[in-house]
Amino acid sequence: MMDVRFNYAMTSDVGGTDQDIGDNQHMVTFNGDGIEGESGFGISVGKRFENLGVSLAYEPASYDYDAAGTVRADGSVFTQFSMPLDMDTWMVEFDYSIDISDSFAFNLMAGIGTTEFDAGTVSPVEVDNGGAGSQATDAVTNSDTSIRFGAGVTVNLSETVALITLLQYTDYGTADIQVTDGQTTVSKVDVEATQLSMRLRFMF
């Protein structure tokens, strides 16, 4: 079997961790919309064993990660923070279908894989601290473990084509960003979202 998919981030929780090196440039509170409102495409190939399916998915994406409102240790607030974030996700997914009728089925799905992040340069980042200037970040690449689970329904359009609609939660992991402060302060921002996934599946 093979499917092509469209993922839309309905909500995205912003969080992160920071390397505190005592220069007051590290982030202490993470805010913003993350990848909410962003969308991406993907493809997968796999095999079904009765009601159980196993597939390998590849999902490339280019998002704008929003962290506006994030607070720095010196009290500065990033009033604007939009970071270009390229992602390549490889994921093994398992789905179990429960037949409702010849045309409909209920699906449960879980997956685990890895995502490579390529965080682009953010410049400028507007900082609100009594007229203080902007702060930039350097491009950096890293990878992390990704997990996904969800549920939805399958509509069989024919004997070989089906449309699958899923509500899924994906935790892609954490993406590194490097603050340009002369001391290479490294932050990690969470990349996760509740997504609507539409998949067109072909059986062969």
C-alpha cells in the first residue's frame, strides 16, 4: 500500500530548555504559537496484515516557528520571533482498523521515528527592554526522536483507494537554536502539534 498525506497543525504547544551560562541572554519562559497554522505533505509505503498496517513515512516540511512573547533572563521580551525551520521526518507507523461496514472503518495509529531540524537564521528578533536592540540567532542543525499517535476514520472510495482522516498528536522533538551573543548560548525549542491529517491510500 502507499499513501500521500496532508498534515495541518491545528494547535501547537511552545516550550523549551536553555543552557544557562550566566550571561542573562538565555531564555527562561517560552511563549508563542509554535507551528500552529502550518501545513506539510508526505508519503508512505507499507503493507497490511488483515486489520493491522505497518508503513514507513517520509514527511519534509518548511515551517515558520513562532516564539513571540518568549522572555529572556534579563527581563527582555521577544516581541517578534519567527524562525524558519526545515524538517525531514522519517517515521514507522502502525495502524489498526476496526471495520464498521464495507465502506467505513475506525482507525487507531501510533508511530515512532526521527526528525532532522535545520533552524534558519532569525534576524532581527525584536526585543522589548526599554529600547534595547534586536538579537539574532545562527543557523544550526540537529536531530531528535519523534513520536505520534492518533485516531480517525477510513472511507473506502473503491476496492483499491481509500480516504483516511485522522486527528493526530505529533511530538517531533526539540530543535536547537543558537543565540548570537558571543558565547554560543544554545536553546532547545519543542516542536509539537495536534494535527488534522488527510491521507489518500492506494492498495496494490
